[in-house]
Amino acid sequence: MKKWIVTAAIIAAAVFPEIARAAENAAEDRGSWSVFAFFAINFTLFVSMLVYFAGPPARKFFADRAATIRDGLSRAERAFNDAQDLANKAAAKLAALDAELKQLADEMANETEFQLARIEQIAKAAQDRIRRDTELTTVALSEAARRRVRERLSDSAATLARELITRNFERADQGRLIDGFMDRLGEGAPR
């Protein structure tokens, strides 16, 4: 539609409102077709002006809105895909952690078994060493006790012999003892 027609229609409606009133009055006189034609023309002019003036901004608005919606949808889809990737990675890490946890539990069980076996070996070695030490200590204590008994017996025998010799030993016994000792020395002396 040409621009001058639209402009002329707007100016005519603004300047000559009496024409619109006359058309309404004429509608009462002539019937409803002329009023209908007037309103149809008015409506057509209104829609034409609306399309001409409001069309480009409306198209731009709806194009911008569609672009914004498409951009939002694409960002939402990317965010969803990123979230899905993160969820998959988290599930993979969780599975890896479960596997690592199982591996650590197995390693700890093996290490515990090893340490228990080692402690058992050390305990048996300590038990054997204690048994040997006890046997050696028992033997040593019994030998020491025997030695002490022999020492006491020999001390008692020496004390008893000394008392007996002191009591019963005479000069003649002493001379005979010295002569016997000298004879033995003379027999064993080198010549």
C-alpha cells in the first residue's frame, strides 16, 4: 500500500470527524450496508496503519524474542549436556572409588594377614627363646646350688677336720706328717 494513501486517510479522519458522524446518521436512514462498508473501510485503514507502523517493530520484537528463546534453549541444552557429562563422570569416579575401596580393603586384609603371621612367628620365636633361657637358667641355678652345697660341705668338712686336728693332733703326728711330705718331695725331685 502506498504511503500517501495511508497518510491521507489519517489526516481525513482527524480533520473531518463529521464525515464519520454523518456516516453513522446515514446508516439509520439507508440501512446497515452503508454503515458496514464505512466500518469495513475504517477497519481496513486501521489494520493497514497498524501493519505499516507497528509491523516492523513487532516483527523485530518477535524475531528478537525467537532468537532469545532459541539462544536460551541452546544454552539450556548445552547446560543439560554438560550436566549429563558431569553426572557420567561422577558415576565413573564413583565406580572407580568403589573399585579402589575394594582394592584397599583387599590390600589391608592381606597386610593384616601378613602382620598376624609375622607376629605369630615372632611370638613362637620368643616362646622358644624363653623356654631355652628358662632351661639354661634352671641348669645354671641348679649347678650354682650344687656348687654352693659342695662349698658349704667342703667348708664344713674343713672346719670339722681343723677342729679334729686341733683337738687330736700331737707332736709326734706332726713330725711324721712332715717326714712323709719330705719323702714324697724327695721322690718327685729331679736329679
